[in-house]
Amino acid sequence: MDDKPNIILINCDDLGYGDLGCYGSTKNHTPYLDKLAAEGKRFTDFYMASPVCSPSRGAMMTGCYPPRIGFGEFDGEIVLFPGDPIGLSNDETTIASQLKDAGYSTKIIGKWHCGDQPEFLPTNHGFDEYFGIPYSNDMGRQVDRPTRPPLPLLRNETVIQEQPDQRGITERYTDEALQFINRNKDNPFFLYLAHMYVHVPLFVPKQFLENSKNGAYGGAVECIDWCTGVLMDQLKQLGIDDNTLIIFTSDNGSRARDEGGSNQPCRGTKATTWEGGQRVPCIMRWPKRIQAGTTSDAITSSIDFFPTLSNLLGIKISSERKIDGVDIQGLMFDEGSEDPRDS
């Protein structure tokens, strides 16, 4: 297509199905995300391919079930850990690789968690730039774990800071996103913003903590909401809002223990294969193509992003790899479209 849309994929960490106002929350204040849903489409039956982060994220990037890409388990663990000699193989093709081949500028900001050794980092998987912490925010040095290596903040493949103040990370991620959008306002870009929130431990800026009715958890959700609002405003100011596809989701369900998270009305939590572990919010907004204020109850999944975006842009998918996701353009753009999984 001649007028390629900008694409922003926002992926939260452990955000539950019932954590947003537009998905029924009465505890968390999410006006910008509610607005995103009102101006776009809300998917009510959207699933991640795994209830934990590494396999979930690897599957979303490649369009494949985790075992197909070697992410079924990691030397007996359910996720990758710092220093592991394994990660996403360079034989795999990611969404970023596909879009880069189509002329997109590509950047990931935030949590990668598909391998932290140099050969597995995002810059070897189709991303021009990387700024973020390569794995979960609890995997660095902590008061009760003082012998752990310090949490690294990376720019591309270089550690630029150890043990960064996590209360300021989301603001830094937001600023980094704004700079990238500004630099690429005249050419198509793909921004993958992978939030630290709401993974524990929760480090929340004072202003969000003080305004929250749901403790630190609610403050973290509201910080995500604020960031989304800032990006939406910037797109409008630059005049590129109409042709930007924003996808908002979460890597798996909430832990939903004592922190204040909710997977309601779903049963189960993160790390379980009940609905609460894998059924998560998904909002898509693209004013030029997606009808505002709509919903879809079709079964959809993060593994659908790869084939959908590839086909949308006319990018060939290699016949050498089996893709498990399906093209959901019909569900995105056409009301009453048949669910491709039913055909």
C-alpha cells in the first residue's frame, strides 16, 4: 500500500483483563485508554499464547506458538533469566524484521525478555534501535537479593546505566518514544513500547501514587494511561494521528494477589492457563480504517499480529516457516466479518 500506516504496539507487563475502565475496572482511573477504546475497537476475547512473559513475547513477535520457536521451556524454567545462553533464534523472523524490510524505521522501548546475550537482543531481530531493560524488573539487585547482578538499562547493545531508578523509567520511556516519533514523522515507523508496569515490585512516581484509589498498582496503571495520552496528543500535534495504528495489550494476566490487580470476570491468574492467565485487554485504534466505538467478540490472539500486519502491507511471509496466527484484517475493519478461525 502506498500510504503505509505508522504502527505503535503497546504491551504492558502483567496487566489483567479487568484492570482498565473500558474493561470494567472501578478501581483504576484510565481516561486515555478508555478514550482509545471509544475511538477504536475493543476486542473482548483476545488471548496471549502463554500466561508468562518470555514465551508470550516471543510468540507475539513471530506469530508462532512458543514451542515452535523453542520457547516452550528454557532449560527447565518457564521464562528466561539474566545470562541465559539461550534466546530467540536468529533463524526466526519478527514483526520488526518484516516491517523493516518494508521500509519502516523500527524501535523497541522497554522489556524485551527474549534473550539478553548480544546475539539475542532486539537489534538482531529487526529493530533499528533499542532502549530499555532486557528482562523483568525484579531480576536485578534487590534488598533481599543483594548478590544479584545490577539491573541493566541498555541503549542498543550497550549498558548505559545500572540499577536505574524505576520510579522514573516510564517517564524516560515516554520521552524516548516521543523523540522517535518526532524523528520519523515523515516516514513510516514501528514503535514497540513494552512497559515495565505492572510487574512487581512496583515503583510508582509520587503524583500517580497520591492520586490512586488502588494503591501502588492503581498508580502504575494510571502511569501507563498517562503515557498513552501523551503519545496520542503528540500524534495529533504532528498531524499523523489519522494514519497511525495503535495496538494496546498485555503480555499475560495479572498476578491478582495482594497488589490490587484484577482479571475479572476471568478465572485464574498469571502463570495459569485459565482465562485469567491468557485472556487480556486488546484495543486497536486507527482513525483512517477502524470504526470508532466498536467491539469484537471473535477469538483473536497476539500471534495474529504477524500475519495481519504482513498481509496488510503486502509483505511476503516466508514459506519456510509455519505461522500459527491468522489474518484478522476483516475483524479489524469490517463489522460483521466472519471470524477466520471459524472458516
